Amino acid sequence: MAIKTYREALSDALAQEMRRDPTVIILGEDVVGGLGGTAGEDEAAGGTFGVTAGFAAEFGRRRVIDTPITESAIVGAANGAALTGLRPVAEVMFMDFMGVCLDQMLNQMAKFRYMFGGKCDVPVVIRTLMGAGFGAGPQHSQNLYAMLTAIPGLKVALPSSPADAKGLLATAIRDNDPVIFCEHKLLYGETGEVPDGEYLVPFGKANITRSGTDVTLVAFSRMVLLANKVADKLAREGISVEVIDPRTTSPLDRDAILASVGKTGRLVVLDESDPYCGMASEITALAATEAFSSLKAAPAKITPPHTPVPSTPHLEQLWLPSLERIENTIRATVGKRAA
Amino acid sequence: MPLPPDRLLRAYRQMKTIREFEERLHVEIQTGEIPGFTHLYSGQEAVAVGVCEHLGDADWIASTHRGHGHCIAKGCDVTGMMLEIYGRRDGLCKGKGGSMHIADMSKGMLGANAIVGGGPPIAVGAAIACKARRDGKVAVAFGGDGSCNQGTVFEAMNLAVVLKAPAIFVFEDNGYSEHTGADYAVGSRDIAGRARGFGMPAETCDGSDFFAVHAAMARALELARNGGGPSTIEAKTTRFFGHFEGDPMLYRAKDEVARHRETMDCLRIFRARVTTEGLLDDAALDAVDAEVMGLIDRSVAAARSAAPPTAADLLTDVYVSY
């Protein structure tokens, strides 16, 4: 074990898989940087947050490919390379840019295996940045994982810790289905223990980050950090919160969620994606339809409002679920007010 | 036909306003008061102004993530822009857009755009509307060398040709798409040639020369306003700052920006030409400089002291009403 950042953990997993398997390639905008221009062809970027820094030097530019700004071609080419024997890790710099290349995601990669009668593998990983809190505005801050989760054929991973970043990315690369790998931009500097050597975290297996008995709090991506904080605070007051990080929304570990709700009888879902047709809606529906008899209180959703992400931090901070709101929702759900 | 002195002075004022707006933002960003990503337009002023000096409020432009210059050139209120960049309630977009989304429909400004290649299809739509109304107006799609590789841009260009829409595509080749050279990323290295491939006239001009851009735009307008359909201007230019504020520019030779500030500064080039030719004198230009500095000072002061949005503002303007 070593303490590493989320960024370093992602780099570790990518490097580990590229050393292990020569068919793994990376392609995207400025994954290296510095081609053309006037400074020579030295690396100038190494990815927007430096995850692929040093990769061109180790693996060569034949495997670490800088593309023009051309999202449809990036994802389309990744699809083609995957169908013909490579394991591409393509980068869509910001998740919002998926608007440009959505056809290659929802009509192409998601459908190949099914519509070709199971006669192909589609081992594509799309690494992408998401999340609000950076003041980056409506077209650079969205959390579109619920929309992607809704598309049959796509797998969706949402690492919330450095260890999961490493383990889920390695699993994603070895998976023979397309995986949308969603990295929250506010998590890159977060640190945590990361296992040395080869490390894989299976898809569809939730992580129970806090055990508890009074209420189940399901949270995704960066929201897991907030959930843990609130759980720790409330534990000191005698409110026992079980925090579940599903890690992947497709496949979703329904069993872990239902088992927890069966135990606690209460459910709160904390989700940075949109409030309508989002993961919070899906999981509260799961509890209502599959665990109705266990429920002692109405399931609660904590999400941003049904608005774009505003640019100005004054509004963005209101848009994001706050610790206070999470705490109050849990108190209301368990029926205990602040002392 | 040479421009009269008042028009020349106006063009200079616009370019100078853009320059000082951006140079000041570069300084103010160090204070940490300006949120989000900011992409500065310094160095490219002659393109925005050379194009927009031909346009009125009823003509349209669609801009890019590097949009401040287009906004100013198209007549957006400078203080309103500064407030927007600072995230204030009285900003042009109430703080909800920020640097990458400044828009003002009343000025024919269809928005900066944080998606590379997002603007050109929108500009073609505006051009279709102009044609439908037979109002003789045009729509301009600004884009960089990076955008010329996006499929959305190819589709917009083809559609404009097919519909003979009064659209003008202006590609500002500043040499870099983000951290990668255009000489790598633009396959043919010939953006105008691509446009011709779609069946429209295209020309390449010196984007640091206001007069060259202005003349190219005059020809494009002549065509568009007379039913000749779209055309393309490829302007060779440079940016004096990084892709975004904070970019260490490792992809550029260390002396490149200093060199370009010496040799490709559109304001210096403009001043040298108009004074040499006796069209304007230094005193008049210096007066504009002072006036612009005052405007920028006032706009920053206003932005700093302006109120942020309130909690109630978060939920407004998603739809007409709830």
C-alpha cells in the first residue's frame, strides 16, 4: 500500500495495463501534447490533469496518440480499433463533449455486440472528466452518467477513491464491453491508500464505506466523500448511517442496496446527476418496488436542482448538494432532529 | 475604398478595447477572484474587428471559447461582460454563463461557446433565417484552427453551400488547438482549401493586418448579400497567451510570444500604417488609448463591487416559466 492521489492511481492503472497488454492504446486530445508547434515534439500536456504524463516516453506515440479536436472521430476510431483487435482507452476531455460524439456511443459501441448477434467484442474505455465545483460553467461541468447508464450495452464506472480509480480502470480496460469511465474533476488531488502491483476492482460490486443500521445512504463519485463526512458526524450523535458506493451504475449492485435497505429500513440517495430520470430516481424506485415492506420512511433524494450548472460559484455552490442538506435529509428520514 | 478617419478610429478603439480587456484579465486572474476557465484573445483583435466592423446589430455572429474579442467587436457592453466574467448578477448573462458563454441577442451575438465546433451549425441557422426574412443580413461563424477538424463544422459548411445561405466562416488560425500545433492537427494545413472542397470561395489573409481582414470580409459580404451564398476567410494570426489562463505553453518556443508581440501585433501594425499614411495621428490614437484604459479600469471596479446572484436566481431561466 502507498498513499497516492486519484490522478496517480489512474496513471498507475493505465501504465500497468499498457505494460501487461501491448494491444492497449490511448487516444485523445493532448494526451501527450506538443506535436507541431514551435517547441519541438516534447510532451506539452500529458492529459488535461496530467494522468498520461510520461506515457509517450515509455510507450511511444504509436500507442499514445494525440488527435485533433475531433470527438466523433476519436470515439469512432476507438470503436473501429476495438472491433479489430486493440483495446483502446479513448479520452473525451470533458463529459459534456459527448454531445459531439453521442452517435458513436449510443448507436455504435453500445449496440455492436447485440445487433451483430454476439459475434464481436467491443473493449473500448472512454475516460472522461465530469462534475461541478470548478466554476467551469454549463458546458464543462455536467454529470451525464445517468443518461449513459440508461443505454443498454454501455457499462459505467464512477470511481470515488484513488484505490477504486486504479482498480476500476484496470477492470474497465480488461472488460470486453464498452465502459464509460467517469472521473470527477474535483477528485484528482484526493489522496488515499492504493494497493501496489496488479489491482482489480470488479464491476457491479458496491463498496460499503461506512457500516450502519439506521439509514442507508447511497452515493456516487465525489458525493461519496460528502456522505462519509456526514456519516462520521452523525455517528458521534448516535445516528448510524450505512454508506454505499455502488462504484458502477451499470452493472448496478442492486443486491447490496436492497440488503442494506432491508437492514436499515430507510434510504437516502445522494447523486450529483440530474434529479429527473437520474440515479437517485432509479435507486429510490428500486427500493420502492423491491423493498417496500422493509421501508420505515419514504426514500429521499438529494440531487442538484433541475437546472444547468451555473458558472458563477455563488450559484454553483447552491446547485451542489451541501453537507448541511445531506445531514438535514438524513435527520428527517430517521426522525431525529439536531440536539 | 479607404475608410474615413472616424471609422478608422472606431476600429482602433475596438481593437484596443479588446487588447486591454484581455491584458487586464490576465492580471486580474492572479487575484483568484475570477472563476472557471478563461481563454484570452490578445493578438487576434484584427480578425474580430476586421470582420465585425462590417456588421450591424441585425447581423449575427457565433463565437468560440475564446470569445471576448468577438463580443466586444460585435458591440457587447464591456462592463456587462466584465461583470459576467466575475460571475455577478448584473453580468450580461446574470453570471450563469461566465467567460465561455457571453451572449447578447440584441447585438446579434449568438454566444461564445465552450464546445469546439458548436457555433458554425448555429450560424448557418441564423443565415437561413436571414435568407428566409430576405433582410439582407448575414451570419458569421468564428472558429479556430482546432474547430476546422470537427465534423460539425464540415456539416455546417456543406449545408450552407447547399442552401446558399448568407453565412461566412471565419477561421482564426492562431497556430494551436489547445496544446497541439495546427501544423500537426490540420491534415492539409490548408483550411481555405478545405472550404473550397465544399464548393465555396475561400481566401487566406494576414490576421494581424486589420486592413487585410477588412478587405477579405468586404468580398465575403458582397457575395453573401447578393445571393452568392457562403464563403470562408482563413486568417493567420497568433495568440499572446496560452490556451487557457494558467497554461505554461510548453508547446511553444520560449521566445515565440515575445517575437510575435514584436512582429505580429495588430495594434502596432495598424498604428504604423495609419500614421505613416497620414490617415490618423498619434495624438488621436493616444487619446483612444487613454479612453480605453479608463473604460477597463471602471469595468473592473464595477465588477469587483457588484453583487453576486441570489439563491432565487439559481432556478430562474431554465424555462420561460415554471
